[in-house]
Amino acid sequence: MQLKDELEQKCRTSNTKIEKILKELDEEVNLRKSAESSTSLLEKDKMMAQHRLAEAQRKADQEAEKRRNLENEVSTLKEQLEDMRKISQNSQASNDKILQLQNQLEEANDC
């Protein structure tokens, strides 16, 4: 009878250990699933962040190109303005010379 009791006790102890191990395994499985889910979400977030970064870089490149084009256009317009000022100054000088010559011609005709 004592042997039977000992075997039953060992069986209960073994069953308790097995239940404990199964419970731990279930917890491990749940933790692993949770970790995999978190990893998946982080990877998606990373991909979205990379996409946003690439889009922001593309826009920044476009803005930089527009800025360079505008700076070149401003530079060209400044050069054209300076050329027109020179032409205007030359034209004014020519007009002044014409007026001077007209005055001299009138003085000569008056004599």
C-alpha cells in the first residue's frame, strides 16, 4: 500500500511539474507572439519613417533646385539691368552731346 501511495504522490508531483512547465511554455509563447507583434509594428513604423524621410529629401532637393534657378535668374536680371543702365547713360550722354551741338549750331546761325 505504501508503494502505491508513493507512486501516486510521485505521479501527482510529476503532474504538477508538467502543468507548471506547460503554463510557463504558454507564457513564453504569449511573450514571443507579443514580441513579434511589437517587432512587426516597429518595422512598419521604420518603413513609414524612411518613406517620409525620402519624400522630405525629394522636396528639399526640389526646393534647392528652385532656389538655384531663382538665384541664377536674379543674377541674370541684375546683369541685364546693369547693361540697360550703361545703355541709358550712353544715351543720355548722346542726348547731351546732341543738345550741345544744336546749341552751337544755333549760335553759329545767329552770328
